[in-house]
Amino acid sequence: MTVFDHFLEKVVVGAEMTAWVLTTVILGYVAAKYRHKYHAKKKRYRQLAFTRNCVFNLLGKASESLQDNLDLAAFLQFFTDYTCHSVLAQSAAFFRYDKANRTVQAAAVLGVFPTVLDAGSQTSGNLNSPARIQQYLRNNQFHLVDTPFGEAVSQQRTVVFDEDRVAERVKNTVSDCWGMIIAPVSVSRAVYGLLVIANKVDRTRFTQEDVLMATNLAEMAGIVISHILSFQEMEDKRSIDQQLKMAEIIQEHLLPQKLPADERFEFAVHYQPAYRLGGDYYDFIELDENRLGVLVADVSGKGIPAGLVMATTRSACSILSRGEHSPSAVLRKLNEHLLQLIPEEMFISMTYGILDRRTGAFVCARAGHEPVIFCKYGEEPSCAYSTTRGMVLGMMDDATFTPTLQDETYHIEPGTMLLLYTDGVSEARNKENEEFGRQRLCQTLQTVAKMTAQNAMDSLVNRLQRFSEGQPPYDDITMVMIKAKAHGM
């Protein structure tokens, strides 16, 4: 063997070794990358579960404490303490917001809270203890423009300040501040106040999970505060009419204020309570950029109790639907929580579905509710409705409830429509005590199948009114229509 042959053999062996090493490194990198993604996703699911439990614990504890005494001040302090501990922060405060005067004033404070505004050197010198800081924040009104809260109020969203932004906005504070979450506490754009959390215990930055926790707790607190204020005013006036009026306002605010906007789908709704306070409810939940949650529900009973159950169901469904792709799974979790949160004599029937805006697939499940009606597009439109039923929410344990659930999938193609409704529609009566019925409902949908969603809904309501011959509705009437836009519309 020549010297050249020896050299060539070494080159080949070296190349093979290099290729093996590179392959090992690449495979190791890919494995590490996917391990990291797996652990990150697992951590996020754990955090979402923790956030969900914290929100429901807040609701449960608030319900217990408010049964005998509707004390707003006590709730605000409890809510502030609970949130502070939940996100592992050093301090927190709840500031009431005066919209007329554009001022804020602390109603609850925990820990060594930063003064969050330019207190001035003389004032700062006197704030030499947590008790004096709390007294200062409670006893003074501060103009919103002098605080870092304006963005959270004007844009109705949670704002996070890292250490750099804190240094820009928080002057002459008597305690260090290296992070702050400001979450508006409101119901349907009506700001009651601001939850402000300052400084992680371990001096790290607030995480996205912390922000999500604060935002969800603030939303739940807003609903509780709204009911407390309503009850307090009703107690002061001792007027049944005023009680109903306030409850009507709360109930109206719980319903969506606008329809979803979409290039491929049209939406239309009709909501008509039989009395001043209804037990029906509908909602649209933006799950992500492609998926939209749609629900129609009927709460047993009427009046203020039904309104409270509706508020509880609304918040619970909004939280539990996040990250879930199966409507049945959402209903199962919702049933578990409602069993603990609502009175034994009350229950809810519901249809919950998820619309995939990319594919037009609508996956839904029913809990003791009226069947979904699917109207196919064509020369002679035809109707079909779901056959599964399920059991009502809030009455049976998981072992009995879950086996009755089943997901159904409908493909909403261009021109076709889908209708969710409550039994007040099918059970509407005329002077002869005859029910409108599902058959008439399907026949009416077939005649309006080529109309836009809103025109179809208007025609359906008109047909229902003509059938009733002026008779007042026996039950609440709620309808939600989804229609895929036909080509060229």
C-alpha cells in the first residue's frame, strides 16, 4: 500500500467520524428543542389550571363571606389580599375610580406599597412606616393624570410596568419599586376601580402568567362589586321596581355588546325576555384568532337569583373554554364547578360550540338544551337538527353527567346557516294554545335560507310574532344565527 493510499484511508475514516459527530450533535439539538417545547407547554397548562382554581376559589370565598353581609370594603380588602398572595407579590392596593372627577383613592392596601405618584419630599419624609403609607393612600384623592393608571383606564386593559417604566412614571416613592401590574376592575366598560400589584417577592419581573392571573381575578371581582353596589342601592331605596331596574342593567351588561366581525361568516341574534328579568343567556368567546366559542343557555328561575347564576356561568365558561378544543370537555368542567357554586334548586341548559373560522367546522355539545338546527344551502334548502341531548348543568355529578355528552360536527359551507335557540322559540303559543314547534321553525328557516343572517333573523322573528297573534311570550326567546357567506355576497 502506497503512502497516498494510507493518506486517503485516513481522510475517509476522518470524514466518517466527522459525519457521525455532526449527526449526533444535530439529533441532540433537535431532541433538546422538543423537550424544551414539551416542558414549556406542560408548564403553561399547569399555570392555566392554577389560574382557573384561583379565580374559582375567589368566587367561592366571596360568596361565603357575602351571604350574611354585603360589605364592599371588606370584600375589597379580601380581594386585594387574595390577589397579592396569588401572584406572590410584596404589596397590592385597590383604588376606587371617580369618573366624574377623574381621581383615584385607595380603598384597600396590603404591604409596603409604593406611593405610585410624586408625593413630594416633605410628604415622603413623613411616610416612614407601612401604616402611614396606607393611611396616606386611603385618605387622599389623586388626579388620574398624576398617577401611572391613565393607560389602564382609558384603554380598558391590564398594563405592566417593568423597572425601567416604573422609574419613568413613579417619582419620589418611599419604597423601592421594580415592577407593577395595573388591572382595571370593570363590568362592560364601567370602571369601578383599579387593582395595582407591586413587586414580586423574589425581585423578578412579573410573568405573563401573573398578568393573566391578575386580569382574570379583576374581571371576577368586577362582577362581584357590581352586584354588591346594586344590592346596596336596592337596599337603600327599598323599592322592588328599582331592584328590578338595577338587575336589568346588570343582565344587559352581561350580554355581548356587539357581534363578532368576520370576513367569512355572518352573525345575528335576537333576545327577548318574557319578563323584565330573563333567564336566557348567549355569548361569543374569542378563543384565538381562528376559533370562536358560541353558546346559548337557559337558566332556571327568574329575577336576581337567575342573574347571579348567569354572571357565575358567564365567567366560568369564559375561563374554562380557554385551551379546550372539545365542547363536551368544557361542559363537563363547567358542571363540576356549578355543582359547588349555585343553589341546589337551580340548573342551566346550554349548547356550547366552537366555530373554526378557517374550515367552517362547528363542533358543539348540548347539556339538556334545544337541538341545533342546520339549514343546508341549495335549490330546495333542507334542515336537520342534532340528536344528542345531554343533561342540564348543575344537578348531577360527573359520573352521571359526562356519559350523556357528545360532540357533534357541522360543516358550515357558503350559504348554509346554523341556529342555536332556547325553548321559548319552539314553545311559543298562539291564542289557541298551539305551540310554534320545531317543524314550523325549520320550515321558516328554509324560506329564508338565501337571505343574509340579519334579514333571515328579522323574518324569523316576524313569523314568530304573527303566529303568536299578539300573545305575550310565555318564556324568554333567544336565537343566535351563524351563516357562512355565499360566494359573491
